[in-house]
Amino acid sequence: MPRTMIVTSALPYANGSIHLGHMVEHIQTDIWVRHQRMNGHTVHYLCADDTHGTPVMLAANQLGISPEQMIEKARQEHMKDFTGFLIDHDLYYSTHTPETEAFAKDIYLTLKQAGLIDVKPIEQLFDPEKEMFLPDRFIKGECPRCHAKDQYGDNCEVCGASELIQPVSAISGATPIKKTSEHYFFKLKECESFLRQWTRSGTIPEEAANKLEEWFKSGLTDWDISRDKPYFGFEIPDAPGKYFYVWLDAPIGYIGTFKKFADTKGLPFWDYWKADSTTELYHFIGKDILYFHSLFWPAMLHAANLRTPTRLFVHGFLTVNGQKMSKSRGSFITAQSYLKHLNPESLRYYFAAKMNSSMDDIDLNLDDFMNRVNSDLVGKFINIASRTSGFITKRFNGKLATGFDELALPIIDRFYTEALTIKTLFEEREFAKAIREIMALADLANQYIDQQKPWELAKDQKHLNLLHQVCTSCLEMFRCLSIYLKPVLPKLTQQVETFLKLSPLMWKHLDKKYAINACDILPYHHLISRIETKQIEELQSESKSSLIDKTNQDHHFPPLSETIGIDDFSKIDLRVAKIIDAVTIPEADKLLKLTLDLGFEQRTVFAGIKSQYQSEQLVGRLTVMVANLSPRKMRFGESQGMVLAAGDGNTIYLLSPDSGAKPGMKIK
């Protein structure tokens, strides 16, 4: 039954280059979209740049251009990068458009009319020189605990504290003042009943639903959807000087982008977005934006009487050589840098060979990447055509045999019968399993070649008929493998279609009635090159930060604090604690909410370690905490202590006791 779908990838921010972390999601989405199209389904694949917010406004100001000029330049660069990786968007648009603005305002007014908008006074720090309220990330000062200098207001990079001594504006250097402003809030709590049902209806992965259950238990809070001028974004209706927070209009950009696409193609827009639409809607997102897409977004859509997503497909992050991407290590690789040195389909294949439907991270190990591509694509897949097609051209004038070798028939039949299994794996986004099945078939083809030895058959005139059949059999296997790999390797497959004189390959062509017996083929030309070590080295070299790696410099250590006596130190009650839960705080760039087991009681602590650790990595880990620190009220709740960490201002390392330590033990 033909299906109609809208598929989106998350919107890249306009204030930065596309890197390989972005490509994980876009390659995953593109493979799935191509798979659906090979089934004959109608898929509208859309994306856009996320353009609003203070960072874009300030960056444009530094460049001496308007935000509109800056975001359009970024959009053109992003489109070029995605095109370079063969990402086949039907439209790549922007959130700063008349379509998105109109829908943002309409949805807001609908929410307001439904009583889901509240207005509350909020006290914030204000830059009197720039006449603007300051987000935490634009406030700098001295940490009150460890006295590290130039720490940001969302928390100290060294010890995690979130209060500052002598704060200054990171924009102007002025001393900020406290000022109250009215903010607009979406009453998310009133949508809890709907959200509990929606998140358990199969729309999100089970592991994501379990994470949401933690947020439900901790209590949903009203969502601040406004920002004060100056701000680059859309002004809130009937609220002069107030603008929609970027996370309100960013997902609405999915609707605005489709509106532009529908108008261009003459499609009936409301048939796709009305509440009872039969069109399927799929969002591919990273786990870091799960909170927004699984709570705020469906709640807004439901309250506005619009259709909600059919499914959210949530993936993990990318590490390179087992670590976070790093400029100093040459592993923060932009799309542009990669494309200068390597074939985009090599990375598409490698990512596919690592991807599944879970939220697990995937690792780009550059040595494994080179070996896997060389072994699988060059040594197994392309090898089938390169070892056999030359005989067809030279001995048989490019004409394939009318029949297959009898020994090949059961093998070729297996190539057909595996179709259902492999198609299902693509449908379920189990790409790594699909690749393993495909490469197992490639192994069978190569074993057959080694068994029949066409190069030996070619030496004896009486074996010419068998040679003809053997090579034809091999190229039929190659044709089937090309169909299986088409969602992953679209450009290479297009070359194969030309080489074998085939119409565009579809899943239905995995059938003997489409076999290539008695067809003409073109002479074989080189299809893909091996990856050389030098290419990897050059890529890493280009990707390194222009700054010398600080680890190769003399470290600048902060001065020792004033000497204290043993009596002062003994006042600090240091305890071993076990992390039994770790929850991401979407509104905070650096904070994680930790639940700690002290053996005799549990504590909640907010720690500024989000930049270095993912919440699921921490559960079950032992750490060290200050147990007798006065509780501190923070924006997100009360912090009942402090965990200890070391850092140099760029990285942070959570301290852990030696094995054998138990929660509640006192550190002496």
C-alpha cells in the first residue's frame, strides 16, 4: 500500500559550520528516506536552518552585517555541505521566513485563547550599556568557591558553581544590574495527561519514554517562551519588545518549510497538517533535544489542533576515536574539511555499518573506518564487478549470457530471498544489521568467484560458454548487491546503473524476472578508490585547531589558596556517594541534576559537568561530594551539596574513589 510521509532532520543552527556530528543524523535520515522511495512511497524530506536567538544577533553584529545576511550565507554553506554528502532534501529552508512567522503567531494566539499562556515577572541581570538582558552564558565573573576567573554564569567550568563574584557582561564588560521583566510562559503542566498518553503510544523509543517518565516524576514546569529585545526573532503579538524564544519557533519551522514546499508544488497543505491527517510525520533528532521534541512540541501541536508526529526517531552522539570531537586532536571534522580529502559515500557506508535504532552513541574510529571501507566496498563489493566484467567486454563484446551457471543458481536465489529480511532492517533503521547481511552475500559472491576461477576458464577455449555464464552470474549478484546498497551509496549505484544499462533500481527489482541475462553492458570503469593512510592524516591535520594544543604548552596553574589549619579542613565533610540518577536540564547548557546515594540518605545535587558527561554514563558511578555544604536554591531546584571535579577551564573530570569504597564512607 503506497504511503505518504513528511520526514525531517533536526534544524542545524545558523551560527556554525556543519560537522560530522550533524552528518550522523542527516545520513541516517537520508538512507531511510531513500529506502522508502525505493519502495515506491511518496516522501517529502525537509529541513531548514534554525536562525533565531542572541548568538546569531551578536555574531552578525561582530561581522558588521545584518542577521538576515549572516543566516542566508550560512544557509548556502549548509546546503552545499549536505549536497556534498548526497543528502537529498526536497527543500532546505530557514526558520526566518514569512511562513514560519505566520504559524508561530497563529499557534501562540490559539494557545493564549485556550488559557495556556501565563505572564510572570522574572528578575534577570541586565547590561546597562547594551540595554539588554543577559543569558547566563553571556555573564562572566569569579567563582565564589574555587575563585577561578572568567567563569560563565551558567556554572563554573572548574567546580560547577553557578553564582559569580563581581559578574560582568561578556558582551560589553559592564557590570550588570538586576532588573525585572514580564515573561510569557506556556503552561506545559496542563498538558501532562495528553503527554503521558502520547509518549507511551509508540511514538518514541522505549528508552526515551523511560527518560521522560523521570521528567514527569520530577514535575513538568511552565516553559518560558519569551525573550526581551534586542533579540533576533519574531515579535510576540500584542507584546511590544517581547520575542518568541528560539525553541518555540524552531520546530514550527518544520510546518513553515512544508508550507513553502506545498505552495511551490501545488500540494494541499492542510491535508498534511490537520489533526486527523493520514500523512505520516517522522522527526529524526538527537537525544540532546528529546525534551523539546517529545514534550513542548507535541503539546503545542495538540493544543493548536494540529497533527502530532507519527514517530520520533532518536539517535546518539558521535565520538571520534572513542572521544568527544576535539579541535586540538584533529577530530573536530567539518563537512567541508572531510569533502576535501575523502569520498562522502565512504562515510555514509561507515556510519550505516554502525547505526541502529537505539539512542547509543556511535564512534568514528579513523583506522577502522579506513579498513572497513577498503575491505567491504573495495575488496568485497566492487571486487565482484572488477574481477568479472572485463571478460564480458573482451570475450563476448559486452553481451551477457542468456543463462546462469548451474552452481550459481542457489546462490543467486539467496540474493533474491534475502530481500524481505534486509528491507525490514532498513525499515526498522537497523542499518548495521542490514550491512552485515549484505556483506555476507558479498562474501558468497566472492567465494563463488574463487571457486570457479574465471581467469583460469578464460585460458581454455572449450570453457568459454561456462566463462560467459560464470561472469554473467557474478554480475547478477553484483546487481542485487547494488540494489541493497542503493540507500547508502546513491551515487555509486547510479554509476552501476549506467555501467549495466539499467533503469533506476528499486526494491521490486530483487526478483529473477528482472535478471540481467542477455543484456548489453558498458566497459567497466573504476568505481571507487581505496582510502590511504595519508588521506586520514591530512584530514586530521587540517581539522586541528589553529591554536597549539594546550597540552603541549606549559600549563598555567591557578595559584595555591591561602594556607589553612587542620581544624578548618576538618570542618568539610567529604563522603563517597553513588550516582543513582542523572537527568539533563534542557534549559541549562552545563548542568546535570544528580541524585546521590549517601548510604543513609539521598541528596539532589546540580553539577556543571554536562559538557563532559552524558547522563546515562554516570548512573551507578561512585564519586566524592561535600556533604555538609549549606543547601543552595538554584533556578532549577535546591542543590544539597557539591560533587568534586578537577579541570583546566576547558575540560572537567569528575573525581571517583578507589574500588572498594562504599556510599556514605567518610573521606579523611
